[in-house]
Amino acid sequence: MANDLEITKTAIDDFKKIQKYMFLAKKEHAVETYAKLKDEYLALKAILQVAGVNLTDIDKMKE
């Protein structure tokens, strides 16, 4: 079973990946794709905040 550190690392990696896709979707004016990615972004952001992760340096979207 994964420990808390592994779970947090996975969530951080997913958070960073989602942000990359959000930037691409925004650049390509893919409105629906961006909206779906934003849902995932907000969910991951909430999980990381509850886990006590400081998002200052890794949150590039600032939404």
C-alpha cells in the first residue's frame, strides 16, 4: 500500500501535468478541454491543500 508521501508525490506530479495541459488548451483556444482540465486542477489543488502542500511555487495557473 502506498504511504502518504507517495500519494502526495503522485498528486503533485498530476497537478503539474494538468497545468501543462491547461496552458496548451488555453493557447489552442480549446474551451471545452480547458474547462474539463480546470475541474481536475481544482480537485487536485484542494487535495494538495488539505495535505498541507505549499502550492506557492508549483501553482502556475493561480486560479
